[in-house]
Amino acid sequence: MPVYELRVYHIAQGKAPELLARFRDHTLKLFANHRMKTVAFWTPTDEPQKSEMLVYVLEHPSRAAATANWKAFQDDPEWKSVKEKSEANGKLVDKVDSTYLVLTDFSPKLP
């Protein structure tokens, strides 16, 4: 049964453009390389959250697969390089909240 991971990034002040660029230009490709399926990304429409938050959902085959995939992603030399370069002028994220979820029996199925 798939497990979904809800991730909320609390973005460092003034760093939203850099964080979004890192996801757009690098992270999504790396997620795919590590079998982390992206469901969707959102940004709030209203300030102050608009400039301070990124929300997304990943799908993993299982909780164990999620743990293994995250470890492989974090150990990936390409990710380490991207993270280091993107944070040369300071960290992009102050805090990450992660919650694992399963669909209820009455939920519409996701594609």
C-alpha cells in the first residue's frame, strides 16, 4: 500500500526564489532518480505564508521504501553538491515538517 508524505518547508527569510529554483532545476530530477514520486507542490496565495512556505506531497511504495529512498537521496553526491552551492549565501530552509499518510477507505483513488 502506498504511503504519502506531506512536507512543509518553512523558508528562510528572503530565500523563496532560491528554494523554488533548487526544486525546479535540480531536486525534482534527483527525487525521480531515487524513486520518490512527486504528487504536487503548492505555495500559499496570501502573505506572510506566500513568501515563507512550500508544501508538497511525495508518494512512496511503503514507509520502509520512503526511509531508504530519503537516505539514498541525502547520500547522493549530486544532491550534496547542489545543496552546498545553493546555500553558499545562507540556508534556504529554517524547518521541515514531515507527516506520513495513508488514504482512507473512502478517499478517491489518486492516479
